[in-house]
Amino acid sequence: MSVPRVSIVGRPNVGKSSLFNWLARKMIAIVDGTAGTTRDRVRYLIHEDERYFEVIDTGGMGIEDADDLTSDIENQIRLGIDEADLIVFVVDGQSGVVPLDVEVAERLRHIDKPKLLVVNKCDSTKLDDEIAEFYALVNCEVVVTSVKGNRNRDGLVEAVLKHLPPATDNEGETGAELSEDPELKLAIVGRRNVGKSTFINSLAEEERVIVSEVPGTTRDSIDLRFDVDNKTIIAIDTPGVRKRKSLASNIEYYGLVRAQRSIRRADVVLMFFDSQETVSRVDKQLVEEVINNYKPCIFVVNKWDQAVEAGMTMDKWGNYLISEFASIRHAPVSFVTAIDGKNVRKLVNLAQSIFKQSRLRVSTGKLNRVVRAAVERNRPRVLKNRVPKIYYATQVATQPPTIVLKCNDPKLFSNSWKRFLLGVLQQELPFNEVPIKLYMRPKTQDEQRYPNERPDDVEEAVDSY
């Protein structure tokens, strides 16, 4: 199970970024009285009461951006809502309900996800008697807070934890374990006319979607369910994507949005390339979406029969993809000819294999042995007379495998050393072909007060880090 996500939404200037920093207990998001300061999604991993969850700050809904970025801000808000397990709707208790609050509430009312209504800026308890009007906005639990007055943070955290998905048992005490096999969701993405729909029909062994030489035939994301070897697979056929400046209509623009959303929904992404075409800006844009969402990915080179006739080899194409996408070199490459079904079944088996990898959980003892060996092999450099120290590591989630390193100060570890450690983790743990999400967190005050308390199966040798 992946780390639950909590998205903070609301109109501008209700204190969303302040609330975000308050929950994180540190200044991360920029706080300013100017409406529209937050544009992108800002996120932070929080650990409260034995639960990890990711809190996400979003821009103000309904803002007209001065730099003409309104549509981009709205897209970031939509992404934040789409990925959330819990939506925290923030309003201003001092100003009361305003028309834009009603618009935000109407937008959220049709989203079938758990919600919390947070009435912020209630610096005095006198305002508690005046918040009744907010109850009409949305049917959910209401929490009264004041970031400025440091009021009721514990109550907010308690409410958030109550509405998170149920925690899973901490597996992996004796090794890597899996729960029962769920359905596999495959997103099939790529630019126009690379053979995605042909692949779907070959996989299903019937004409499930329209195939045409006309680019852009598929205009919506289509979920197709079928069984392979008694296992259910959902293939998400997505519209072909063009360069932004070439988008001729709203239909094509929303095709791009749907392709991005399909990536976020998927368990494994099949990134299609045409063996007769070089990598394009659109391909890089889609792969960037895959990377940003930590999705397992397979590079699929289609129409391979034509490449063989032209004298191309698998090694050349594979090396070409590695040179173009060095940051995702762990992604395997598959060569298929979808029109006649060649290697299609092998590709599905590979997708099932890396899906299993993404759901593995490794024991804390094994993880710490690997981290210890990596530190001994390449010790992080001393920075300003401060020695970087790692106390212990633990896996907190799957899909993607998410690892937290408790250390003395995350700022002491360079990006190059963290990339080195990620490479070691992928090589030494059963995550060779899937992305790993790595967090470095300092010890909390309680952990500093009781330094000997750590997960039971962490060896004493971690002190030698």
C-alpha cells in the first residue's frame, strides 16, 4: 500500500500554506498575503502516531493569475485532488462564507472521497459560535483551528488520521512478502499512431478499439478488462499525444490531460515508441510524468519487424533509450510487433513481474544491512565539520516502495550521494526494475530522548553508520 495523501484545498488567502507548514512543523511552503503565491503542488511526508502520510499544498481555487498561469495552477489543483486519499477543505473563520467558498464547495461536492472542513483563523474561541454557516458548505467533519494562535493542531491531526485508509500490518519481518494478487492496471501511453490500440486488440485477441491510419483516432481513455492466465488485467488505452503547440482543439488538449491522468491511475505504464521514429519532446513529457509519479514503466518499441528489416538491433535501440532517459535507466525495454502479436504475451508477463516488485516489502533488518554496506563503501562527505549519520532505515509503504532514513540532518547528504544510495537499493533489494521513493528525516525529539528505541529487527550495528 502506498503512503496515503492528504490534499489541502480552498480559495486564496484562507491559510492553506500556513496550515501545511504547521502540520509539517517546519517552513516549507511560501506564506504571503498576496493571492496566488502557491502555484505548484508542494508536498511533505509526515509521521504522526505511527502513521506516515503525505500532505500536499495546492494553489488557491478561482484565482486569476497575473502571469497568465491560471490554467496551469488549476491543473495542479486538479492533480492534487485526483491523487488525494483525503481532501482538507480550508475556509477563513474570520471572514465567514464568501461566494468563492461556495464555488469550491460545489466543485468538491461531486468528488467521492473523504473530506474534512477546516475553519482556520479562529484565533479566539469567541469565533466558534459564529461558524455554523460553514456547515452548509459540505457534509463532513468540521475542525476549528488557528495556525497563528497554535490552536488545535492535535485535533486536526487526529481527524486526518481517522479519515486515512486503514493501515496495513507491518509485513516483512522475515523477508519480502506479498498480499493477494489484485487486478493489474496497465496504462498504454505514447504519441499518436505508435500502435497502442493495435496492441490492445492483439492482447485481447479481438477488435476491442478502433484502429486506423488516421492519427488521433482514440480520443478518450478507455478501460478494457480481460483475463490473462486466470489473472484480471485492466488496460487503459489512452489518446495519442501531440506537442502542446500542435494541439488543434479542446478534444486533443484533454487527450493530453487524460493520458497524464491514466499514468497516475496505473500500476504499470507501457511507454510506446515507434521503431521508425526518434524520441520526441512529447515522449520526454510523458516519461517525465511517469518519473514524477514514481510509476513502474516498461519502454515498448513497437513495429519491430520494420526495424529488423532496416538492420536495427535491440542493443542499439536499448542504448539509445538509456541515453535519452538516463534518470529511468531501471526501466526494462521490450520489443514487439503488435499487429501480428509478436512478443505481446512476454510483455504482459514482464508487466506482471514488475508489478509484483512494486508491492514487495523488505524486512527492516535486511534493509539496514544494505544501507550499512553502502555507507561503508562510500561514506557521505563531512560538511562544515559535521559528520552525516544514518541511524536506521525502514520501509513504510509499497507502490512505490517507500523508504525512510532516520539521520542527524538531511541537509548533510548531497544529491549525488542519495543517487548513489538509490542505485545500491535498486541493485541489492528486489526492486531492480521499479522506482524507489526515498525520504531522509531527522530524529524527532522523542527519538533523541530515547535513542535506543528503534524497530525490533534493526541490528545493533546500525550505530556504526
